[in-house]
Amino acid sequence: MRTIGQICPQTFYDYKMTFNNIKKQWEVKDKQNFTWGAGKTTKGAIISTCNQGIRLREIDISQGYVPIKEVIEAIKD
């Protein structure tokens, strides 16, 4: 579906946050479908992914609400 010059979230983000209905948890996966982080909440999934060394700006968080301030505080500590 992607054409030359089309701007979409897949163009900018290397990782995507999704909800796994089988495991009932949020996961952050890359384009090859490898899970980098997981958690019962969006905040937990993002924190575990950032602890792997992945930058927050590289993750598409449009699937759910993520409390960015709380994530940044947790990563700093």
C-alpha cells in the first residue's frame, strides 16, 4: 500500500506498540515482529523497551495512552 512519497507512521517508526490478545499484555515489536518489550500496561511495555536501549522517539505509541512524563521519570531513575 505504500507508494513513493507517501507519509505514514510506518515510514518514521522502527517499533510499534500493540496489544496481544492471547497473552493479554502490551508489546513493542520491530518490523521483523521481534518483541523488544512487554508489560501489562502501556507504561510497562514502553519502560521495558527503553531499558533495552531503544529510544522513545523510535516507537509508534498511537495504539494506546502512554503517560510520557511517568515513563521519562522511571527511565531517569
